Amino acid sequence: MDKNKVRLAIAPIGWTNDDMPDLGKENTFQQIVSEMALAGFTGSEVGSKYPRDPKILKPMLDIRGIQICNAWFSTFFADGQRAKTIEEFIVHRDFLNAMGAKVIGCSEQSRSTQGTPKPVLEGRPNFTDSEWQLVATGYNELADLAAQKGMTVGLHHHMGTGIQTAKEIDHFLDLVNDDVYLLYDTGHAYYSEGSQDAMLDILKKHLPRINHVHLKDVRDNVVAEVRAHKLSFLDGVKKGTFTVPGDGVIDFNPVFKLLEDSGYQGWIVVEAEQDPAKANPFEYAVKARRYIREVAGI
């Protein structure tokens, strides 16, 4: 891939898990960003331990050669929480803009089972037509608000949410305006659809609408255990559902080729939540960086 078009980041979720604060609670902000830089990454998403004052955060990242590229934002349009979502989005947008980010990754979390003890593969929301319209209208408004700052919004398809499957991604993108994009996540696409081919089909179909990429690998044996024992999303994470590229079952060669051939420009982010006690974050960051250098040439 062309290193002048694509930049490489890593998410802090491998060091500390925002949904399960006990995972990695011993890892400090200073340690996290220092190890990111030492492993060879130049970008980061934002975690719970990051200072939220740009005047404090930016110098601490600048000295390590790291830039903020995105930060998770939860929306609740299907649940009718438009006003609250918009108000919080503006604050979030302004923080990311001050940090120099161009992308805002959002996930529609209405009735999501992602952070609950419910089985991740059962009981997740199925939006009604009216709820889909609320979501579409809301995301169109977010895109307009982002554009005011020269930024774009991408929908993060995610396990346990109402926009998880290939069909749901299709429906969402059909409903929203063309300036609402997709945050493509290899791990969630594979986990949801169950195969490499299906994961790649989502990428192929929506390449022109992808504005941000999350790279995570998957362990099939853990996914099988989650299915067999009806485990929650977070139980699967603790057991090792996800890992860094090159350590699971996904072949990333066609992912990189499709992105390169399409002329993708932007960030690709290693985002592989694991239990830091079982998967040393720095070791896995180095492993991911080495694999991407070997396979993608960046």
C-alpha cells in the first residue's frame, strides 16, 4: 500500500478496555501511548484514560509522534434520544477537531447487547421501519454537523447492535445520504457473517463509502465457544474472540489489495480488544506492526 495515502494507527483498547475497566486497569495513559510509538504506530484512537483537554493531550502525543484519528461515539436515535445524541455529538466533534482528526466513528447503540450479559448472537435489536428512519435522519444530521468542521461521519457496524449484518449495513447505507460513510471493521464483519468471503463482500460492495478501517483478527475456536454456550460479547472478548492481524484466521492480503486498488486514503487502525493479562499489549502491538509491514508494505 502507498504510505503517502494510508496511515497506520492502533487503538488503546488492547491496553485498557472501556467496557470492562478492570481489564488493563494497571496500564497508565503514559505507558499506552509510549508503547504505541515504540511499536511503530503514528496514530491512535481515544481511550478512557486519555485526557480530554486538547491543551494537555496534544503535547503528550506530539512528543511521541502520534496523532488522534478518531474516537468512538454512541448514538441512540432509534430509541428517540435525538436531542441528547446531537448535543453530546457536538462536544465530541469539537474535541476531535481540536485534536486534528477528520473522522468520527459512530455506533447506533439503541438496545444494543454489546455491553450486556445477554448472548451476543441472540436478542439483539431489530429496528422497525420508523426506527430505521429515525436512525437515517439522525445520521444525516450528524454528517451535516461534521461537515461544518471539515470532518466526516462513519457508521461502525458492530456485533450486538441493530446494524451488524451485511443486509443491515446495506439497508443503512441505502437510507442515509451519500455523505454518511461506513467504518469498516474486519473483525466484526467476519464474526457476524461467519466467513472470509462474506467479510470481503462487504468491503467490495461499499469501498466508495468507507472512510475509516479497523483491522482486527478473529479466533474461530472462541467464536464457536460463544455460539455453543450462548456467551455475551464481552465474555467472548475476555476469552480471546479477537486478536491482532496475523494472529487469527483472517487473511488480510485481499483486504489490503482491495483498499489499495480502490485508492483508499485515510487511516487503518489495529483495534483488537483482548485481556491484557493474557495478551501483553506491547508484544501484540509489535506483532501487528510487523505483520502489516510484511503484508501491506507500510
